[in-house]
Amino acid sequence: MKTIKKNLISLFMPIFLILSVSMYAQDPIKVAPNVYKKVLLDNDRVRVIQLEFAPGETIPWHSHPDHTIYALSDGKIEITDKGKAPVTIDIKAGDALYIPAVTHMAKNLGNTTVNLVVTEIKPRPKK
């Protein structure tokens, strides 16, 4: 019986690990379709996404390649990068930020909807 348990554990553990990683590092469009409203441009170099983030809304764990954020409105956001403490950001309309590739989650702490344009920079294809 112990041998069967060990074999089952060794069989299902890699599957569990793969699934758990994918749960914590997904495409933001798929994990938060209520926040990521529209893909404005998607080609082999960039993906530009319009984002509307309502007060109190939380975006679950997701990943971005290197990306920029341009704020269309003011707001207060809490960002938690994987393995780090949460950081609160007061963003103002017109602010532009560059953020290296990251897996994180976010919450709108303010009382207004935050409107952003996120531009993900895709890696260059290898020749």
C-alpha cells in the first residue's frame, strides 16, 4: 500500500506543481476580464491594453513581460509582487511608469475608478 501511495504522489506532484504555477502567473486578460477591458494593439513586439480598475476591485495573480503604464486618471493602488510586501502607489493622470517583467496582484484602494493603458513589451524573437 505504501508503494502505491508513493507512486501516486510521485505521479501527481509534478502535475500539481505545474497547475499551481499557472494559477499564479496567468495572462491578466484571462484572470481579470472585468478590469482589462480592451486590447488596443497586439503584434509581435507589443500588446497595448486598456484597463478600468473599479474601487475595491482586486486583480488576482498574473504576469507581465517588461511593460509601461500610462495613467489616464488619478487613483490609489496596492501592488503585491510575488514574494514581496505590498506597496501602495498614488498614481496621477499623466504619470508614466516602466516596470520590469513581474508576477503580481493588485487592488484599487481608492474611491475612484483608475483608468490605465498598459503596454507590454514582448521579447524579440530569436533569429
